[in-house]
Amino acid sequence: GNQPLFSYSGNTILLYNGEIYNSPNLRRELEGKGIQFNTDSDGEVLCHLFEIEGPRCFEKLDGMFAAALWDRRSRKLTLARDIPGEKPLYYAGHSGGGIAFASEIKAFARFPGMKFTLDRQALADFPTFLWIPEPQTVFKEVKALPKGHYMEISPDSPVRVSSYQKRPSTEF
């Protein structure tokens, strides 16, 4: 769908890449709560669901996605990534303050003053694992949001990264 997408109140704004496979069911659930939709986009489903449930909504999603949700009232940015890790989401502190995020590392080259220092440990890990374990990337300054996690960024509190993955029960 066309982006950015706005929630029913206009308070939540979404930028998103992906597909929510269970969006038809979630849409019906939201319509049952009186939510009216402006598009057929599965992203709009995510936007409204986040407005109602906050980060708990990610547990309900079946799909592949990387999403950025801005809450105008709280001035909080939430970045989220799918559990399988099919859609990448990278972030880096910006030299002018704040944080930059993108779905490709090369996008950070557009930010003036952005440094790119090779992460020698990440490079050394590559032959062992055949990938660079998250949150590390090839550059020290750029991190990958781990799959199945979300990050909350606000001016009044420290950055917080949390898992939303449903853990299998260990009870027998």
C-alpha cells in the first residue's frame, strides 16, 4: 500500500516492508471492534493493531516484515522485525544525534558524518557461522535488529530492545 499509513486516530504512523499472512483474520477482528479501513493494505492492519495493543501486537503477526511505527503522542519510535528474520532492519546512531534506520546497510552512506569502521570480530565470526551473528554487522556503527525483536526509542528513556517471540512451553 501507499505509505506512510496512519491509524484510525492519526496518532500512529507506519512505514513497513513485508507481508502479514494472517491480516484478513486480524482485519475482521479489528472491524469487530469498530475500526474502519481506508485501504486493503495489510500494513494498515498492523498500524491499527499497534494503536490498540502496542508492541504486544507483534505476537499476533504471522508473516515477514520490518516495520517502523511512530507514536505522535508519546514521541516514541518502535522498530520491529519478523520472527523468521526474512526482512532485515538495521539501525545506527547518527552523528547529529538520534538514530537512523534502514532495510539496507548501504542506505546509511547517505547520512553526512556517518562512519564505517569494519568490525573485525564480526568478520572473524563469518567463516565459523557463515553469517554474522545479530546484532553485529560488518560495521561497528551499524547494528541489525535481531529477528523476533522490537526496539523502542523515545527522547525520555533509554533505547530498549525486547523479544516478542512466543517461547515454547517446557512443561510436560
